[in-house]
Amino acid sequence: MQFEKSSLQYLKDLKKNNNRDWFADTKPTFKIAQDNAKELYASIRESLEKHDEIDKFKLFRIYRDVRFSKDKTPYQPHFAGSYSRLGKHLRGGYYLRIRPGESFLAGGFWQPEKDDILRIRKEIEQDASEIREILDDKDYIKYFGGKFQGDELKTAPRGFDKTHPDVDLLRKKGFIAVRNFTDKEVLDPNFLNELDKTYKALRPFFDLFSDILTTNLNGESLID
């Protein structure tokens, strides 16, 4: 399964002609590109399910909600989809966006709920060594640069020591791993396999955070 050059070209053209008249005139071309994207995302799920348990998949609509945005262009010039892991024990999610010149894969914990982010921060406060091991893992460094992406606080969150040795982790509002792709990489016949290898590299990260979020600071289960 491959993402076609014609599909990427359609997205480039949409970015240049992001208006309803052009979109209506090229609707058949959009349908072809969309079908190509659906096939790719279905193949990704099939690959993921060989080594993980996936609960839900969502392919995001190309139509933008412009009600509260300064940008009034009506369409997203990209395809994007997300995969949620199955069950209370398996935390984390996978994401892929295909956009000319700005494609990326991501996974992790974006904007965790209040209780979840507090639990993660308490773990960091007590002992961040296992999280540091994830960031220092050779595969995590290879695919994700050895760091978490996402928004940060300017200082330590309320109730935490500003001089804590792991304050860089405490300041995180979310914990996201991101890998960017060039257009050449997106169009490569090996792209699907490369995506799957990259997603596999997230498993130690997901397994550790799943364990953290389903136990208390004493390691006792919160869900059994």
C-alpha cells in the first residue's frame, strides 16, 4: 500500500486554491485522493494490530471549523488520522498527518486529563529514572530525537520544586513523541513499513506510562 504522488499533488493544489468553488470543481479528484488515504490508514491499522490492541480509529474530516478561527479557509490541506489503544490498561494513542512539506507521525499523551498529568508529575518528582531511560533508548533517539514534544509551563507547576533536577519534565503539559517526514519519504514504497517500525519504537514509552497511570506511587493497581 502506497500514498500516491497524485494524492499529494491534490493536497498541494488545495492549499493554493482553498475555496469552495475550486473544491467543488475538483470533487472527483478529491474522492480519489481520499480513497487512497483511507486505504493507507486502514493498512496502518492492520499493521498496528499485529503488535498492539487498537480500540478506535478516526480519519479527520477535511472540512475546517472556522467559527472561532482567524483563518477562514474552509478546508484542511492534509489527511490526518488517529488510533486509540484498547482498554483501561493500555494508554496512549497513535497519530499521522500527511501534508505536503509538513507530514509527521506522533504518539503519546496530548493534553492529559488533570488527574493523569498530576500522577505523571508525581512519578517524575519521586523518580524520573525510568522515563529518562525511555528518552535515552537508542530507538527512541533514532526516531524521535530523544525528547518529548508539546507545550510547556514557564516554570515548575504549582506545588512542585522549581529547583528539582527533573524540572524540564515537570514543566511538560503533555508527553508527545514526534517524527517528521519529507514528501519523498511519504511517497516512498517503504513508507508504510517505516511508519510501523516507528510506531513499534513507542511501545516502551506507552508501556511505562500505562503502568504509571494505572498504579499509585507505591505501585499498587488503581483499576484491579
